[in-house]
Amino acid sequence: MKKMKTFDQMCLEKLTELGPSTRTEWALAMGYNSPNAYWNVIKNFLRDNLIVKNNKIRPIKYKINNLEVRK
């Protein structure tokens, strides 16, 4: 039986495949024509620390946050 994925899981997997990418590149890879339609998803990921954004370069690039679990 194939396990269903949430939209958020699909978005994070796509970013993992793309590597560091801009909001426009990420939105186009997910099938959106405009990155503005994708902004709420990105905002939620940033709030939950699932992704990080690099403000030091232009255009801003997003990537997966590699948090290590400490025991």
C-alpha cells in the first residue's frame, strides 16, 4: 500500500532535490507560476525551523535546515 504524503512533505522533498534555490525556482518546481502563491508554505517552514534562508546573497536562497538531534 502506498503511503500518502502531505503537501508540506512533498515541498520539503522537492527542496531537498533542488538544493539551495530561490523562492521562484522552488515554486516553479512545485508547479506554481508565481512564487507569491507559495509564500505561506515557505513562511510556515521558516517559523518551524524546517528551512533556512540565506540573506547574505541576492537573490535570497532557501535550503533545508540540518538540525542535529542532541542526546
